[in-house]
Amino acid sequence: MKARLLTALTLAMWAGLTTAALAQAPSPQAASRSVIRSGKLEANTVRPASAQPPATAQPSATRYAQAKQAAARQPAAQPSRAAAQHGAAQHGAAQHAMPQRNRAFNIPRERRWIKLQYWLRGQKIPSKPDVSVNIEDPFLLKLGAQLFDMYCANCHGAEGRGDGPRAAGLQPRPRDLASGMFKFRSTPSGEPPTPQDLFQTISGGLRGTGMLPFADLPEMQRWALVAHVTKLAGTAPGEFDLGPVEIPPQPKDLSKPARIARGRQIYTKLGCDKCHGAEGRGDGPSANEQVDAYGVPMAPRDFVIQPLKRGEYIEDVYRTIVTGLDGTPMPGYLESASSEEIWDLIAFVRSLPSEGFNKVSPLEIARARELVNIQQGRGQHAVVSGCGCGSGG
Ligand code: HEC
Ligand code: HEC
């Protein structure tokens, strides 16, 4: 009985991903951004802006130069005709440098599928860069613009305004990247994400949404995309008031009953249950009133049957709770909960009988495989459903 309900709900989620249409969203100016003032941050520590890791990290210049050469040699898998036309309109001659479709193109597809399985299971997708990059490097910006046209514009729109041809069919809608409003940051509410945050989103995707992982793209190409997204968002890299929230070492007793019991109390004390429901089913008394920054109704996560968008890694759940998800009703608890309380909350949320936490139903995998097959059959990139091909049929 329960299994059947879950199956139905999972199906509904997949269907929702592709079919639900949304009313025209009002402008992002309607967004309310909470501002965190410094000096009021007893509960959790934030690295002061002066202690920021620079947007340009430090390793060897030679490796960077080598990686650049490699990235220039193989900018990306060949885009579809539609994407190429679209891209050519955007970038003129730059597109002619793209290699022709060849057999090598089939290999990454397979790798992409393997990565997708990791992703569905919540396994770690590598997001630690090997090489350090300067995301204001003109070379990266140019490459990033090309890649964005091929992989992202179909959903996010050519200018990143969230208005690509596929956008209307997606729920949630692809983000208007030019709004500069990002959900998944390591920085406090209201601050821009770090380049590493964007790298992680692009590499690992956002589970349960149309935002699929691009972990199989060479790292340099993912950095190029970070550079382009940062440019679209108009946020200068390293421009933070406070910078990333520090995550204290993870306690060892997260599965212990005492910690979970404390977590349940704090969950109620802080009012998580108002939205997420007493048992984490996303059905709290205020759940139905929640809207995002565009005024579109938005359900609080159901921790039992929905995967966490950001993935199940403890430190990422910590980031979500502390920094909040900008543009959604999910607040950040930087000032209102101590780090011990955040750990308690995580212990409680993880203890819920979850289908989403590190588990993926066989149905979800089957559906994902089907999606990949459909894309392969059309000669599209596996997993990358927004390569531009959809608009061309
Ligand atoms: C005012 C309503 C509201 C309150 C209060 C609230 N949340 Fe949320 N929360 C949301 C919404 C809405 C989302 C979904 C955002 C999205 O999907 O983009 C969410 C998402 C989440 C996620 C999922 C992030 C992901 O990766 O998908 C976690 C974890 C979470 N909340 C934990 C908590 C905890 C713990 C508390 C209490 C300390 C809390 N929330 C309080 C509305 C709320
Ligand atoms: C199939 C459609 C689709 C494609 C293709 C796609 N995205 Fe997304 N993207 C989405 C959706 C949907 C969201 C919003 C998810 C949400 O709000 O929960 C999103 C959100 C994002 C975000 C915002 C994350 C945050 O913290 O709020 C970034 C950045 C992003 N995408 C970058 C990219 C880049 C770069 C590419 C190309 C490499 C890309 N996307 C391709 C659908 C897509």
C-alpha cells in the first residue's frame, strides 16, 4: 500500500518535471532578499571578507596553461544542429572552431549515464578543482559563453534569463541567472555564491529538478561555465560582506537516539515543522501558503519521499540550514541556531524513514535510464537534456 503510494508519487514527480506548466512569473524585483548585518553573528562563524580565498586560487601557472590548451582543443561534445545554429547566431565564427561529431562523442554519453546513477544515489560527484582558475580570464569567459549556448541556453535562455524554449515545461522553472539570486550557496543569505558553489551546482546538478549534473564535462569547461554564469549574474568574484560560513567538524553521534531526540525538539522550537510538517512530510500548517520570490507556489521539501536538491552530504545539508535558500521561503538559521543545534537538526532529518536520503527507488533509476535512452535515440547528449536539441525537434 505504502509502496504503491510512493510509486505513484515518484511518477507524479517525474511527470511534474516535464509537464507542469506555470503561470507567467512576475519580475525578480519582487524578490525579497534578507540582509545579514555583521556583528550579530554569535551562533555560527563566518569567515571575514578579508580572509576570503581569492577567486583566483594558487597552484601552478603551468598546469593552468596546460589545462587551457586542453580545453581549447576539445571545447565540448558536438552540439546538435539546432544548438549549433543557435550558437552560431550568438557567437558567429567562434562556433566554427567546434569539432565535428565523431565516435569519441559516444563515450562521454556512457560516462554521463554512470555519473547520473551516482547522482541519483546521492554519491559524491567530484567538485574539488584540480587546477585553479581565474574566472575573469577572457579565455574562460569566451569558452563559457559557447558552452552555455550548447548546454544551458535551452532551459536558461540565451541571456540566462530563465526563458529558454524548454523553460515553460519545467517545474521548478530554470533560474533567471541574471537575477543574481542563488539558492545553493556557502555564503549567508543575500550574498552571492562563491565560484566553488557554482562549480558544485553545475557539477552535481539539483536532484529532482531539470537541473542535471554536468560532472562529466572536463573540469576546465565547468569553470568556464562558472565564469559565464558569474558574468550573467553581474556579481564580481570575491565580492562578499561575510563570505562562506565555516562548517565545524562533524560530530560522531549523528545517528545516536539522544541527538535525534534533541533534534526533534529543536525542529519544533525553530518552527521547521510549520512548513516541513512534524514528520518531515512537507505538510506543515503553513506549507500551502509558501511562494517563491516570483510569487509562484512552492512546496517545502518532503524529507521522506523527495531527494534533497543539493544532495545528501552532511556538510551540504548544514550549508542549506545555516545559509537558507535565497528566493524561497526556506530561511537561513545563521543567527538563530548554534552549530550544535544545526547538527541536532540534521540528525533528526536524517533519522526520518526516507526514500530520498541516499536511496533511490528502482523506478527512479528506470525512468532516468529511459530519459537517457530517449535522448540518445535523438542523437542528443545523454543526461544533458538542454543541449538545444529540444527546440529543433
Ligand atoms: C517558511 C517555511 C520554511 C521553514 C520555516 C523551513 N523551511 Fe526548509 N524549506 C522550505 C522550502 C519552501 C523548501 C524548498 C526550497 C526549494 O525546493 O527550492 C525547503 C527546503 C529545505 C531543505 C532541502 C534543501 C535541498 O537541498 O533540497 C532542507 C534540508 C530544509 N528545508 C530544512 C529545514 C529545517 C531544518 C528547518 C528548520 C530549522 C526549515 N527547513 C525551516 C521552507 C521552510
Ligand atoms: C533541462 C533544463 C536545464 C538545463 C539544461 C540547465 N539547467 Fe540550470 N537549472 C534548471 C532548473 C529547473 C533550475 C532551478 C532549480 C531550482 O530552483 O530548484 C536550475 C538552476 C540553475 C542554477 C541556480 C542554482 C542556485 O543556486 O540557485 C544555476 C547556477 C544553473 N542552473 C546553471 C546551469 C548551467 C551552467 C547549465 C548548463 C551547463 C544549466 N544550468 C543547464 C534547469 C536546467
